Amino acid sequence: MAKHNPLIAALDTASIAQASTWADSIGPHCGMVKLGLEFFLAHGPDAVAEVVGSIPFFLDLKLYDIPNTVAGGVRSVARLRPALLTLHASGGSAMIEAARNAAETAPLRRPKLLAVTVLTSFSGQALAETGMGGDVRAQVLRLGAMAIKAGADGLVCSAHEIAPLRDLLGSGPILVVPGIRPKGSPTDDQARTMTPLEAIQAGADYIVVGRPITKAADPAAAARQIALEIV
Ligand code: C5P
């Protein structure tokens, strides 16, 4: 079982009031909270700082652009001091290397960079539609190995890819796993899910849980229950 609290709550909303309420109520039961595109694009970096306060946080922006532009993006958000920041592994090794170099210039603690391999909402069929043939697992392993070699600190992957990624890359990379559904929760748009405990037992460093917490009748209680199960 994990010693730290590996629960990251995804605060997916465009409302500052809602995000603040969740941060206050859910935050104490989590190792980190996550703010993503919906919130960042609606309100910008200052609102992120306002909502998270002193709670460690994961800024899930999934950056993808030419290396110079991504490096600039990393420098721009580094001042917020996110603990974790995402970029797409499919942006390639030059982009990831540029992002890492930019992160290294951050004052004090730099954000750890996580490369997103294949979105957990993707099935094999959805992957094939994008022209990326082969099965999901092979694609995750290929992108994961490339991203870590290029300087990513860790990967975002589905729980089903943890074991093969550990076999290939060892215990070094931070593995962060969304697509988590406690028993009985609807899968929503996620395709490759596992329960919180299964994912931790499989070797995830962190699990990301959104709707099963935020849509619960009592979000704080839902977060507390998941944390109790895995810490
Ligand atoms: O509500 P749910 O638990 O499905 O939320 C999962 C969160 O994890 C969302 O914020 C989503 O953007 C994020 N995520 C994901 N798959 C990835 C990377 C991030 O679902 N590969």
C-alpha cells in the first residue's frame, strides 16, 4: 500500500466558486488536486493560484506544439509552481527535451513533467481512426520509452499499462493513472478503467479521479473513502 496519499482529485469545472469549494472540501483528503484545460482556459493562471492556495497541484494542460512554443508555455506556467505538468508524448522527443530544459529554469522547485501516452478514453478502434495503427499497449510502450528517454519525469497511462511499463522502464518513472472507477461507478467516457485499489496494487504512483468524486452526493466523503482504501 502507498505511504503517501496517491489520490489526485480532478476538479473539472469552469467555475471558480465550484473549484474553490471542491479544493476546500476534497483537498484535505487528497495528495494533490488537478486543474485542467476547462478551468485554465476559462480563468487563466491567477485563478489557478487562487483556487489551489497551498494545496500541491497538478496542472493538466497536455501541451502539444513545436518545441520552442511548448518550452515557452512551460516557462510561463512554471511560476505557478505546479507539482506536475502534462504534455503529449506524441509531440516527440525534441518537444519533450525542450520542455524539460525549460522546466529546469524554473525558480525553486521545478514542475515534474508527465507525458501523456494514449488517452484513457481511447480504445483500439479510436486509435486506429487517428492513423496510429497497432494496439494501444504497443503504442503506450513506444511513446512511454521515448518520452522518458527525452526527459519526461513520468507518464500518464491507463492502469492496464502499468505492469508492461514497469517491466520496460523500471521503477523510476512516476506513473499517474486516470480512468479510475470505484466499484459501481459509471465508466462515463473512459474506456480502460480499474478500481483505485487495483491501480495502486498494479504499481501506480498516483491515481486521478474526477467524476466519481465531484459528481458524488458528498464529494468530500467520496474522496475520503477512496483515500482510506489506498493509503
Ligand atoms: O472524471 P474522470 O475520473 O474520468 O476524470 C479523469 C481526469 O483525468 C480528467 O480530468 C481527464 O482530463 C484526465 N485524463 C484522462 N486521461 C488521460 C489524461 C488525463 O482521463 N490520459
